[in-house]
Amino acid sequence: MDAQTTSSGRADPLGQPLPRRWRRALPGALAVTALTTVLAYTGLGQPLRTVPENLRIPIALDTEETPHETPSVLHQIDTEEPVIFVTIDDGHQPGPAALEIVREHRMPVSLFLNEQPVKDHAPHFEDYIELGHHVHTHTLSHVELPQYGFEEQRHEICGMVEVLEETFGDDGAVGSLLRAPYGASDATTAEAAATCGITAIPHWSGTAEDGAVTLAHGDSFRPGDIILTHFTETLPEDLRAVQQKAEAEGFTVARLEDYLP
Ligand SMILES: [Zn+2]
């Protein structure tokens, strides 16, 4: 609503709204004072509510006083050990067969979950937690984070941490990593994630889907590769493909949280 006209359209007690050109012509402080006086006199409320969004004072993050360091963004782990890492994202189609492969091979996996799958399938993810695996935020609603500002990103990232804490917190299984949906993050993502204790934002250097492993850098695993998989109906074949390729190439699947504490 325009703060200078009443909702009924009647003229205010001063007769006419303060013309915009007057405000432009006045020095800044005087203009604010005059406008505030008019608004107070006419009882038209709270002029500060009408400050346009692009004029609001941005939230200042003082790194000296911020309790958490800004998390690093990475695509693979910096190691010379013959280890790779398996991550499982989203959570929409969990099933017992994948869990059985994880159990059978004692395969460390890191779960990056969204809100709806946690609401739908919490007991299934509890089974992973009982095996010693960790769950991490993948945002509440699987948004492409860089299109949003600080507060929206923080809501998506940290809101999901809260959901995980509420659902699994007693198990100590909620980890401090963020998997950004679509591998899309920016500087604001890291700043927002830092506010709820996120320590790293691991993307990936390879994927396993439809039963096949695809690497960003070539045909063979390299030390520190992070493999992206999803809770889909092909997850059992995907995990089996990673396990078989690792064995064939002399690699071990290691626990991501041991390398990104
Ligand atoms: Zn995802």
C-alpha cells in the first residue's frame, strides 16, 4: 500500500499527500523527518516497513566473531590412500536390497536427505544409522541454492539440519556436511551453512546410476573420489557396481566423515 494515501482513498488531514518531488528535493535527513512527521500526524503507521528490499541493511557477518569457519567446497578428498567414498542422496525410494548390500560389504555410506523422504521413510534411514552411518542435510526441498539470498539458503540448509536433529538427533547420527542439490553452491551457501555448523560442502567426482559408474576424470578410480548415488530402484545395482569396480582396481570404500571431520 502506498503509505501516503488511506485505504479509503480519502485525503489525509493535511489535505494532500506529500508530493514525491518534495521528498526528492529535500536533503535526506530532513526529508525523512518530514515524511515521518507527516506519517505520524496522519496515523498512517510505520514508514520503516516500506523500505524497499534493496535498501535494507545487509546482515554483516563478522568473521572475527563468527563461531564457525566457512565450510570448504570440494569435489574429491585430498588423499593418496586408495580410498573412495559413497554418498546416497534424496531418499525417495529406499529399499531393503540396497541396505543389505551396505550391510554385507560393511560399505561406509553417507546419506544426504531431504525433508519429505525423512518424513516418509524415517525408520528405513534408522536402519542405516544403526549400522553406523551418518545423515546430513541436502536442503529441505531440494532447491538450487544460488538463486536465493542468505536467509532463504539458511532456511533450506539449516532447516533440514533441524529436521534431522528432531528425527534422528538422539542417535548422534546427524553429521555436519552439506550436499548442495545439483552440485550448485555459491559464497552465500557457505556463509549460510556455517551458521548451523556445516563443516564442508562435498560435491562429487563420479556417479553410479543404472548400474554403471561414471567418473569425471576418466575410466579408473583415483584416490579420494566421491561417488554420487541416489535412493532409486537401481541403487542396489549402483552400489554393487561401485563395490566391484573398487575391488577390481584395488580401492576400498572409506567413511567420508573420517576424512571430513
Ligand atoms: Zn539430490
